[in-house]
Amino acid sequence: MANHRDACWYGGFTMNNAITAMQEYRLNNDVPTKTKTSIRRQLLTTASALVIASAVFGTPLTARAEPASDKMWLSIEAQRYFVEGDDQIWTELSNGVTSSGIFNIDADDGWGGRVGVGIPVMPGLSVAAFARFGRTGDAKDQAAIAPGGPLYLYNVLGGGNPTFYYTGSVTHKERHSIIDFEARQDVGLGMGIEATIKGGVRFAKFEADTDTTLYYSPGLILNESRRTNFRGTGPRIGVDARIPVMAGVKLDLSGSGSYLWGKKRIKSFAAGGYVAAGGANVSNNDEVWNIEGSAAVTWVMAGAEISAGVRGEHWSGVFDQTRLFAFNSTLGDANADRTLWGPFVRLTLTTN
């Protein structure tokens, strides 16, 4: 986790100002963490601003060839994605004094989609907006122990103080929504390669719902729920490249990085069992960084394009999964990562 947070993806294009800044602000172990965060923020914001400024004032970031595209377009995309990252703790095995084990649940695979629109402003310059969303399936798990002790299952999501039970079940699901606004500057790389440098603003929201039912006897059943989310905003920069393969077929490559500032929240609630209805509400300011990349084969036709490829993205520290009440409060990750990856198909309609 520490190594992840000391990294900041910056983009693969040539910008003398940004490179100079990188060289002057080398991050090493002698630089305090707060200083590193400030440097990363300044570099990514500056790089994104350079792209936008170049687009606004019509100054290319490198020698411009023929524009890659001066058409208005609309894209619709569907993706099947797989989720990797830190698991959510949902119950603990204990004798009432010390922890003897924990039960985790990981997120199920999901489906998502993206809609985008691009509008040309002048030759080689356009603006674009994207809205992306995704939702996992319902992941489920169960746990049970023999009645009579000395070990029991304890609730840990924060809805109430830990109390003991014999059996438990859990359902966990996650959602995300992402909105991007960007300026796009076409550049020439030669050999028929079309490239676009992009910079703008990203808004992101990640949510996770965990619901447990813990059973001791017919009259003692605890239902506990936990809602965790992150909402943040920040700069995003990236580069797209289109490489000709054969007549009417292109290889599309894309990469980008973003750095978001926002707030993490935990809301927990419990009713039934040994405790009166109640819960907790915790929020903290935090920062999340993201890198992503994709590769796709695109078939180009008159007025339309069809793409099939793979996209992967990593979100660092997007969830707070610590336990609010438990016998071992050190367990649980306050900066849980998520990696989403999988195949996608996309239809793009263009003006002639």
C-alpha cells in the first residue's frame, strides 16, 4: 500500500515543463509524505492544465500532422469486468476476549457500460465527455460454529457493540460511477499513427454495501448493514494512439492517470440480537490515485466503428474497510484497493 501511494502515473507524451518539474521534484525516501503528496498534486494538475491550455490556445504539444479526427462522434460501450483487491471482513471468531479468526468476503464480478460524446472545436482540437458506470453481482457467504462455546461469531461492521452468535450469512455488492470531461489535442507521430493527448477533470464515486444476518436463537437474530463509499474529484491526463493494421482495421491503445481528492464515508446500522437499534457514521478526507489502460481492435466503416478489446484499471485506497467494533481493531484495511479489468465492446457513430 505504501509503495502504491508513493507512485503517480504521469503520461507518455513530451512536455518539457512537466519533465523538468519531475526532475526537480524527485520523490525519494528522504521527502516527507505530505511533501510528496503536494508534489504529486502540483505535477498532475500542471500537466493536465498544459494539455487544456494547449487545446484552448491552439498550440500543439508536439509537431502536428494531419488531424486524427475532426468529426462529431457518439460511443456506446458494454464491459464485463472482474474485481481484485482487499476483502471485506464481515464477522469474527472469538471467545469474547481475543480474536481467533476472521471471515472475509470478496466482491463478485460485474457488468458496466460507458457513453461518450466528442465535439470538434477546430482542426485537431476537440472536447469530449464520458459517463461510465458498473455494478458487481451479489457475493454471498455463510459461517457456522457448534453451539456451546467457547468460541462464537461476533458482529464487526459497526452497527453495535460485538455480541455473540452461532451462525451468520452475508451479502456484499459494489458499484461505481465515473464522469470525465476532457480537451483532446491531435498530434502527429508519423508512419500513419494517429495520436491524441487529453487532459481534463474526473469525478468518481465508489460504493460498497455489506449486509449480515447473525443468529443465536429464534428470538436473537441480528441484522447489521454497512455502507462504504468514496467520492472525489481531480485532474486526469492521458494519451490515445491509433495504429493502422490493414485497410479498415486499426489497433487502438489508450492510457491515463488521475489523482482525486474527496471523502470516504462509513455508515453502519444494526437491529435485533442483543443490542438496541443503532449505528455509526464516520467520514474522513482522503486522496485516491488511479491508472488505467486499454487495447482494442477497431473496424472502421462509413459513419461507424466497432471495437473489441480489454480494459484494466487500478484504484488505490478507494474503500475504508476497517472494523469499527471488534476484539482486534487492527484488522481491516483503511485504504483498500480495487483493480477492475475485462473485455469490452464499443459502437461509435461518427458524422461523415
